[in-house]
Amino acid sequence: MVGSGARDPGLTDAVEELARADTLAFGGVGFAGTVLPVTEAYRRVEAALAAHPDEVRGHVDRLLDRGSPAGRAYAATLLEQVDPGAARAAWTALRDDPAEFTTFTGCVMGRSSLREYAADRLAAA
């Protein structure tokens, strides 16, 4: 359970996990449906953001600015839940970034660039 928003040390650990992520996965992966540590971290930040948006937003903004390519994709996805306008601005800015990361959708592993992933998110919005 998430503690008091931004002061929760587990939240800080989760944000750090996302900041260095090299894989984007929102559910279980592989035939066994294994939940990756980075997915668990995303879920922890997602829950904290829903419960304490004002306190957690700074973490998400820093992740968007300083995270790995996958970390920035996680941050923009998190913004969609609390500030769709900021999320759209984030995806628009990421649309020019050629950095790549690994993706998982179920048991299918792939690669994407922030450019491609952001363009898809903007098209789906």
C-alpha cells in the first residue's frame, strides 16, 4: 500500500526503477504472464498518483525530463490520467525523439522508438 504520497520511500524506489527502465510493459509478459519489476513500479506510481496527484506529480515531471526512453514513455502515460493536456504536450515533444526501448504486449516482445510510440499515442487520443 502506498504511504503518504511523495514521502513514501517505496514510491521513490518505484520512480527510480522507472527512470532506468529499458522495457515498457503494462501487464504480464511471456507465456507465464510474469509481471516485471518495472511494471510493478509503474503500478505503484500509478496508484500513488491517483491517491495524491499534487504530491506525486513532481516525481512524474522529473521522470519525463530525466528518465530513460522507456521511463519517459511511462511518465507521459501516467500524465494521461491526471492531466491530459500535459500528456498531449509530452507526447508531442517525444514525437521527435529517436531513442529506442523494448516493448512487451503479452508474450510478444518488440522494439519501438519514442518517436513511433508517441505518434501512436497521439493518433489514438
